[in-house]
Amino acid sequence: MFKKFKIPEATVGRLTAYSRYLKEADEKGISTVSSQQIAKATGVTPAQVRKDLAYFGEFGTRGVGYNPRELYNYIMKILGLDRRWPVIIIGAGRLGAALAMYGGFAERGFDIVGIFDVDPAKIGNKVGEIEIRPLQELKEKVKDLSIKLGIVAVPAASAQEVVDFMVDCGIKGIINFAPANISVPEGIVLRRVDLASQLEYLTFHLGESR
Amino acid sequence: MFKKFKIPEATVGRLTAYSRYLKEADEKGISTVSSQQIAKATGVTPAQVRKDLAYFGEFGTRGVGYNPRELYNYIMKILGLDRRWPVIIIGAGRLGAALAMYGGFAERGFDIVGIFDVDPAKIGNKVGEIEIRPLQELKEKVKDLSIKLGIVAVPAASAQEVVDFMVDCGIKGIINFAPANISVPEGIVLRRVDLASQLEYLTFHLGESR
């Protein structure tokens, strides 16, 4: 459909921001938005908006702008969000439970369909509507629901082992919240969310000690 | 100390990863590491490691490598982590509470010193050792402890109002977990962590529908 190679990681993140704004604009009944408006609403430059969109083809009408609904639908398709995705979470600790209840996932088409742990004390407890199940049941669940996406919220020390097991169970895309450098085989997409590093970005830019 | 402008955002994130590896290497008693080793451990290319470090000056000995402890200390200084930082969280819901208990912050020098909410039912409850306090008390706390950093874990609809108030209280760097596009005045550093967009990065790269 379009070339995926060489698309910067940051572009993917910005497409998400653009799509949120476009949805809002469409819901307000706005029929045309400019790259300036998209840029202003999402905190980037108009040139950046045009550059990001240019990776995927030609959009909008020169001198007029974009139709919010059309561009929204197209971006959602680019992001693979023209369908819903079942997602499982490994680790039913505080962070895993918070992620299971995080409303922002369902809104974008991600349904948390399972949460797994190895701690016998947690098995059978509920997080919202979802019962915590033993990790050994992961393979069956992944197969039954054709699950491709998983979130890792376990301690750093067990993260690699858990990721290896997820891959073995058929998971293709993994978000890792454990503060550990994890490796995955070719063909598996891994993304690490390092919560402390978000704060480090702030301290770097605040530059207090310099 | 060094130029901060034009440092790519991704470089800052990678410095965090390098520093974790360097700390491990130093703790194992390793006296020299190559850019190849740093690259392998953190999942980037050796050229990327050298490029990232070159922003900040000259490091290591050509043909020999880097001393892990020296480079670790230098990177921590670059990141502003040669000191500890007090941090407050606004929003004592599930996500806010999970973040307050997240062990990865303290390990990197960030101490969660307060958690604030507007819900009278939550005030006075404890998250770990920290008592949830009313949002009105934020200004005093920020002043007393010279707090510069805050985390927003409130619903999207109230995020802008909360951020405005934080800025008014003297907070200079903000991590926003609410799925909302927020604006801040010049001089304030804002970083949005969009948990759903992390999954969108996966679905984009899995490219199933293409």
C-alpha cells in the first residue's frame, strides 16, 4: 500500500497527535483544516506536518487544506488502526493493573483481553472485568484470540524470560515497561517505554546544573 | 558546559540506555568498552553511539574504547542526573498511584515527594508512604522543596487546567500522561507520554493490513 521503510519513529508518534486533532475537528463539523492549524494544535511546525504526511502520498488540496475526516481515516489506516486489536498484559502488579484499566487504549482500538502473572496469590483476582490468569495459559489465549500485541509490566530481572515466552506463544509486537534492555528475534517489534527516561528528558532540557 | 541546542530527542533517550549499560559494565569490573559493545547492548549501531556522544565532546581513546565509569558519570551529568530531583504527581487515580509506586524513578535519582488530587474521597489516603493531599496545597509544597518536576495523571478534560496551575505554582518540567494536546508557556518543558501511541507504533510496524 505504501512504503514503510525509513519512516522516522517520531513521525509515527506525530501521526497519532495529528489524528486526535483531526477527529476533534471533524466532530466540530469543520470541513477543511490547513497544515498550519494541524501544526498549531499539535505543537510542531507546518513544514513538519507536510513532511510527515508526504511519506505516505499526496493529501489535501494546495492552497485549501485537508478534509479532517478523510485525512483522519487515512492516518488511522496507516497506523493499522482501521480495525480493533486484542492486547494482553504480563504482570499484574501495580503498573500492570493500572495499564489494564487505562482508558486511553480502548479509545484507539486496543482491547485489553487478558492479564497474566506467575504469582499464585494474584491468580483469580480481578482487575476491572478481567481475571488474572497464570502465565502458562498465555499460549492458548494467544492462539484462541489471534493476539499479536502484548505489554510487559514485570520486574527487570524477569523481563527477558517473559519476552522470550511471549514470542514463543506467538506475540509479534511487545511494549516493555520493565527497565531492562531486552532482545527479540528478527520480525518481532519491540518498544521500550522507560518512564524514568521521560523525566531525564526534562532534566536534560531544564539544564539547571549547567 | 556544552551546547544543548539541536540535540535530537532520540539521542537523549539513547543516552539513558547507554548509561544503564555502562553502569552494569562498571559493576562487573570491566575497565574498557567499545562503541560496538555499547551498541550491541542497547540495540543501535556503533556509528549511532559515536554520533550521539560526539554532540557532547570527545570521549574515549581511539582504538581502545571508553572507561565505563567515566563515561557513565559524564552522561549522568549531561542528563542532569548528578543530583537527586524531587517530583510531584497530580492525580491519585490508578495510573497516578502506579507511577508513585514505580521503582524505576528512585533508581535514576527521582524522588516522588507528593501526590495531589481534587477528589475529597481520596485526600488523606496513602499511596505507599505518601499521603494524597488536596491540589490547593501544591504551591506551598513546590516552594518548600524547590520542586521543578511534575507528572500529570488526570483525565484528558482537566489536563490543561491542571498544567496551567502547575506552571503557576512554579513547576518547570512536566510529563503529561493524559491523552490531550496541552500547551505551556515559553521556558516550560512539556513531554507527553501517550501510552496508546506506543501500541500504535507496533501496529504501524506489524503492517498486518498491508
